[in-house]
Amino acid sequence: MKVSIKIKFSIFLGLLLLLTVSILSTLVLRGIQNNQKKNYETYLNQQAKITNTYIRQISSTAAIEDTEQFLYKNAQQIVLYLNSINGIHTAIYDMDGKEIFNSMSYNSSIDVKDILSKSLKNQIAYKIVGDSIEYMAPLYNVDQIGVIKFHYSLKKDIDFYRDIKSLFISIGTIVFVLSFICAYIYSGKISKNIVNLRKGTLDIKKGVYNTIVPLKRNDELGELSEDIYYMSSQIEKNIKEMEEEHKKLKLAVQKLKALENQQKTFIGNITHEFKTPLTVIKTYMDMLDIYPEDENLLKDAKVNIVKETQRLYEMVEKSLYLSSLQKYDFEVQSERIDVKDILEEICSRMQGKAKKFNINIIQSIQSSCILGDRENLMHIFINLIDNAIKYNEPQGKILINSYTKDKKVFIEVADTGIGIPKKARDKIFEPFYTVNRDRSKHHGGTGLGLPLVKELIEKQQGTISLLDTKEKGSTFLISFPAL
Ligand code: ADP
């Protein structure tokens, strides 16, 4: 059974105070008892002394031969004398223990033999019976001549003791009840705070943080609440950091997987691209082995072997160039170049090929200068315009547009050709990627043109992107820092 801390604390405090009152009252009551005992002993002892003094007084006038009968003769006088002084019931006994005279108006049935025998042996003895004391002391006239007994009432003392005792019992009860109530109210506040703290820790367990408000208390509970608050914030921060790390890790893994896939495709492509011309060459060689006299085969083999060898040669050259560009930081022979000059020159060079396919090159070129390598720039724009011719349609157009904006020189190479499908847009700058292998191969393409172009542009602090236009065809946008 769960007993709340509030109840436990209240009972504990109540009992503690009750114990304190009990110990205190026991000590006080014992003190009272001792004091009362001392008082009646002294008082009765004094009465015995007065008696003996009185005996000595009256015995000095009596005859010596009366000594034995002295007590018998004077017992009544002595008792009356004492009665007149203290009003205590008194009795006198001779040395045989026989009562000579008593002042008691009541019939005392109390057995006093035990104390009488002691008193006859020259000792003071007493016993308490009910609320009175039977006190016996020896009487002297030179030697002991008898015993005097006082019947003394202790009622007042006993009543006083009882009153004090019941007062302590009442005080104890009141203290217990009051301390229980006070402790209950006070610990109620503390236990409320503890319950709140517990709620906070349960929230942390559930993953809900910072629900604890630090208590405005200048004690351990206040410190504990601050510590839990701090701990909660720290855990939340750490978990957030861990989640961030986890996200980053996940992203890195995804990127790595994508890279792995890219690499696989790249190797697949490379293998395919290199194997195809070699297979063609090998097939022709095998056929010539079988039919060495076939003139048509010989003619065909010559043309195709030359074509495939050329293609293979170009591929190897471009691959090596691309990988060297990616690997090494070549020094670029940068010079101030007006893009208008270079573009116009390329356009006029490409005009012949364009005409062959009935394609019109339209120029809208502004004069603007950049810092670049002439050879590289030629390579870049020849490649782009060559693609625009290769992937164009008869009667198609190529639009070369250049302008300066925001300290940058922009060159657009747009065509009205077959365009590039959306899903291929991200891949065209990857080595050996071709949207349509047959069409690309038909034009002697290798899938290495655009990666080389991109690499060369970036080497000259430029950028290249394929624009997402609504018009038919493709538009490449190139930019370089303007001079
Ligand atoms: P390729 O030597 O095969 O032309 P590129 O790297 O120059 O290789 O181009 C990669 C692929 O991008 C091409 O195979 C082609 O499918 C596509 N492509 C490039 N330029 C154009 C364009 N102007 N219009 C349509 N498709 C293009």
C-alpha cells in the first residue's frame, strides 16, 4: 500500500513532538514526586524532633523513678501538645509495641507492624497507604522510650501530581494533533512540488522535454528542480544534435549509394563504349580470315575499321583529357577575351556543317570581355554548337545570344532540336551518358563532350546549366565573371 510522503512526514513529526512532551512530562512528574517526598519527610522528621524536644522538656521536671512510667503518664499530654501545633493524627507506642495513646478519631485498620518493628529498633520508617502516610519515629528520653506514629494525609500532593499529569496528557494530545495538522499543511506544499518534479521526469521518460518550471525555492528542492530543468534541456539538445547527425549520416549514405550507382553505370558505359568498336574491328578481322578473297568485305572492313579506330582514338583521347582535367590543376592561359570575337569566329567556322543539315545559326551577340583561355573557350563553344547541329531537325535553328548582367557575361546556346527529356537533365554532364545511344553514335558522339565542356568552364570560374524552357529544343546557359 502506498502511503504518501505527506502522511508519513506528518505522523513522524507528530510522534516526535509527542515523544518530546512525554520525556519532558516524565522528568517533570518525577521531579514533583521527589520534591513532594522530600517535603513530607522533612516535615514529619521535624515533627518527630519537636516531640523529642518536648519530651526532654517535660522529663526534666519528672522524678527519676518515673522514667519507666513516663510515657504512660505523659502520652496524652504529648499527643495533645502536638495536635495543638500541627493537627496531625498521632499515636504513641511503648517499647513493646503497644499503643499507649492516639489522637485518631477514626479507627485506623492499617497494619503498621512492619514499620513499628523497625522504629522500635531506633529507626525512622514509614509506608504510604492510599492517599496517606504512616510515619513512625523513635522517642527518646536519654534512651529510646517508645515510638510516635503520624498519620499524615498526602491527598493534596497526590491531587497536585494527578492534575499536572493530566495536564501533560492534554498538552501531549494537543501537540500531536496540532503538529500533525501543521506538518500536513506544510508538507502538502513540498509534496505538491515533488509530484510536479516527478511529472517532469515522467515527461522526460516519454521524450517530452522542458515541461518542468524551476521552483522558486531557496533550498535543495529548488536546486533539484533547476538540475532537472537543466538535465531536460541538455537531453533535448543532445537528442536534437543526435537527430541532426543521424540525418546527415543518412544523407551521406544516400549520396554514397547514388555515387556507387553512378560509378556502376559509368563503368558499364565505359565498358560498352570501348567494347563496341573493338568488337566491330575483331568481327571484321575474323571475317577476313575466313573470306580473305572477298573484295566487298575487304572494302567494307577497311572503311569500318578506320571509322571505329578513329572513334576509339577520340574516346581514349577525350577520356584521358577529362580525367587529367579532373585530377590535375592545369594552369590556364588566361587572357582578356571579347566573347563577341570568339563566338563570331566559331559561328562562321560551324556555318558549313550547319548548312549541310539545313540549319540556320542566328546570332545576337554583345561585345563583353572575360578572362579566359582562348583554346578552351573554342573547345567549349564548338562542342555546344556541334551538339546543337547534331541533335537538331532539318530546317532547324540555332540561337547564339550573349549579354552582360550583374557583373557576369551570359552566353545562351539554344536550338530547336529534339530536346532533352526531363529525367536525363541531371545526367547529361556525366561521362559516357547519352540519351539516345544510336543517334549519338550516328554522329560520332561518345558522351564525353558535355562533361569536358563543364570541366573546362568550371576551370575558368564559369557555370553551365540546361535551362528549363517551354520552347522546343534545348537551351544551355553559360556564365563567366565579366571584366
Ligand atoms: P555526345 O558526344 O554523345 O554528343 P555529349 O556529352 O556532348 O555527348 O552529350 C551527352 C548527351 O546529351 C548526348 O548524347 C545527347 O543525347 C544529349 N545532348 C547534348 N546536347 C544536346 C542538344 N543540343 N539537344 C539534344 N540533346 C543533346
